[in-house]
Amino acid sequence: MTSERALRTELSAVAKSLHARGFCANHEGNVTARLERGRFLATPGAVSKRLCEPDALVVLDEKGAVASGRGKSFSEAALHLAVYRVRADVGAVVHAHPPYATAFACAGRALDRPILAEAVVSLGAEIPLVPFSAPGEAAVAALAPFLERFDAVLLGSHGVLAWGDDLEQASLRLEHVEQVARICQLAEPLGGARALPAEALPALLEARRKAFPRLAKAAPSGPPVSARPTATVIPSASPDLARIIAEELASALRGR
Ligand SMILES: [Zn+2]
């Protein structure tokens, strides 16, 4: 078990790294890690991630109140605690507003097409969009349907939330979401990112199940649960066919 001192050092480094990469402006973003006995180490509210030294971190209780430390709690703590309540396997949660992924979240678009093999293995075939809700209980309720099946989500008109076994895994997932979003946007003027061939997906998803044994026990993937403002994926059709249909629909709608 990692000592609290070591966890403080690691969490502080993750927070500073979020700031250094431009993923958190002003007081945006927060990072937490599970301690023992229902306590969570956290970045303090209303402080730049640039200034989150190990001794500036706070310990939160199961309701998100500060149990020790001089800093404040933050409203998004409710989202972190919702993840920990549902996912006993999760040891850390990272939230930030990385610009490319946040642009998708603000446009109301999920990253719901599998375009990169490595991302399918590490994040799954889609990164869903949680519909926007006001902070607090409504945001927790909106997030709830996504917690079992996913390890990273876009928060509508807001940012990215990612979780994992530990700080390293959770922060890598957030970084990976941003990378997928960035590639999608860079591909837009080139005609848009193409979905991987449908026949490539089973092997990639099997590699994912092997990499993350929890998934072998989880319910099989059902229909996408993300809010979908555009028709982009038809599960039984090939991704290319789905793309063609989506483009036809979009051009038909533009013609009205
Ligand atoms: Zn936020």
C-alpha cells in the first residue's frame, strides 16, 4: 500500500502536470486518490493546480467535507465520490478541461467512433458524452449510468472525467481522451477521421478485456448510452456504412 506521503507527492505531480499541459486554467480541474477508511486525498478547491504542493492537499470524507488540511473542498468532489461509490476497483479520479476534448464536450459531441486501435484497447470503442447538468446532485445523477461501463467520459459543456486503479492510470486515460479528441479535430479538414474497419474491433476489444480483467465480469456492451446529437454508429452496420449514412443525413438536413 502506498504511504500517504508518497501519494501526496504523486498527486501533487499529477495536478501540476495538468496545469503545465494547459488542461486546467484558473482554478479548474481536481484530482483525488482513495485513502483508507472512507477518506480521499484531494487537490483543494479555489487553488491553481500549479500551486498544489503535497502539503497543500486536503483529505475529504465520504460526503466531500474537509476532514483535514487547510484548503477547501470543491463542488465537483461529488462526481469523484460517485465514481468511488460505484467502482470499488477505482483508486484515483482525475478531472480537467483539456481544450480539444472540452471542445467536443461543448459542441455536444461524444467521441463515439473507434478511430485509433490503441485508444480502443485502453478506453473502449467510444468515449461517451454525459449530458450537461448543474453541479451537485443533478450532475451525479447524469454521470451514474456511465460508471460501470466506462473509465473516462466527456462531461457535456464542461470537460473530462477519468478514473482508474491509481493516479497513473487515471491521468493517462484523461491524457488519452485529449489525444483522441485532438486527432479527430486535426483530421476534420482532411475529410474527418475514419472509423476503424468493423472487423478489427473484436480483436481490439478482446485485447481490452485481457488488459483489464474487470471487464470480463462486466455486462456485455449494450447499445451506446451516450447522448448522440448525430447519427454516427449503427452497431450492426460497418463503420464506413454508418459514416456514409450519417453524411447523407447531414447533407439532407443542410438542404432543408
Ligand atoms: Zn470542471
